[in-house]
Amino acid sequence: MDYTTIRYEVRDDVGLITLQRPERLNAWTPRMSEEQVDAIERANADPSVGAIVMTGAGRGFCAGADMQDTFQTRLDGVDPGNDTAHGQGGLPAGVDWVALLRESKPMVAAVNGAAVGVGMTMILPFDVIVASTQAKFGMFFIRMGIVPELASTHFLVQRMGFGRASEMCLSGRLVSGQEAFDAGLADRLVAPEALLDTATTVARGMGANPGPQLRMIKELLTRNACETDLLEAQRRETRYLRECYKTPEHHEAVRAFLEKRPPKFR
């Protein structure tokens, strides 16, 4: 796929996706969604890539859906692309954004500026959110007369707690990077000049670990986070533990420990 709204590159062992519409603060379009999916799948298929970072070009991360190209077009009776009226983020047919992220290699969001609307909901299922002190977050859906999407009402409560998530969604107010970090929405807060290096370091630290086990752990976190049956949570863990014991990655980790050397997983 030729990218017109994003840029994709590999820096050492990290796949870097940059939203590339700086003149519109990287406002989202269905085309951008298609390109994001393609880049993520490309990174997942590349054995040299251990983890993925997503950031924005210019002053913004993503200022939500492009008002003219999505909302107004839909009101004019024209689907802006991939049946966005169904609230699935204008994704290619058969693609579930949340499932894609949760089944992917480790993903880190490097939020450099405004992340509002879909610009915020698209990153809530990421593994880690690193925010610049210049970042801003907003659940603006209520102000547009619509409701949030992409399971954001689930992930936001998990990240911030029920009261903070409720206030953010029901008020539609903008939250600073500092407040987002204090509330648990962002996992790290750094100076703008340190943002990409920090996000890449975090991604590389996760991606250096064995790939199959990384995805197993991501699935366990996804499914067990809200599991009320603790026996079932343990059953899932035990099933994966039994699988892990048979893998070359586990065998290599044990050998490396006994031989007092770093393990070689990739």
C-alpha cells in the first residue's frame, strides 16, 4: 500500500508509524485508518521488528475525525469510507481495531500534542501511552452529539477509574498531559524533546522479549482484566504456561540463565 496519510519506518528493531497530516493536526480519515492497519500488520509480519510506536507529525497527535471529510460528508448522505456510520473507525472489512492492537506486538503511543475523539480512543488499547507535557486529551464525543467508540468506555475506565472516566466523557473537557498522567490515563510523562526516545526505549524493552510469550501475556491481560471467575483466569494462565514450557524461547531463557549470558530470542 502507498501511504498518503501516515509514514512508516523501522528504527533498529522498532516499527515507527507517524500520522502525517500536520496541516490538519493529523485529523483522522478512513484512508488513514486503512494505512494504519496496513502498517501494523506489516510490522507484525516483520521478524526484525519487536515492537511498534505510533506518534504524530507536527503539533498534534490526532485532532479527531476530520470534520469535513467524515462528519459533514456523512450528513450529506455520502459514506466517507468503509461504512463509518457503524462506529468501527472506518476500518477495512473484517478488521477489528481493538483485536488487532491486543493481538499485536507491543504497542506504544507517543502522544506529542492534541489527542481527541478518535485520536484518543484509537490508542486506549495500546500497551503503554507516553505523553509529552504538551499533550492534551479529550473525549469530545458528547459535544458532537454522539457517543464514544472502539471500546473506549471499557478501556478508559480501566485506565482512569469509573469516576474520572465518567467526568471526562460526560463533560467533554480537555485534559492536559500532566492531568492525564496523574489520573493514570498516560503511563509516562516526559518533556517534548524526550518523547520519541522514551517511547522507543519503552517499546524496545518490551520487544526484546520472546514474541509468542508477549502475545500470550497480552491476551491474558485483555481477557483476565475484567474476569470475575478467578479459577477461569488461572486456567487460562495454566494453559499458556504448559505451552510455554515446550517453546524454544523458554528453553533458550533457561540455558542463558544457567550459562550466565543474555538470552537470544530473535
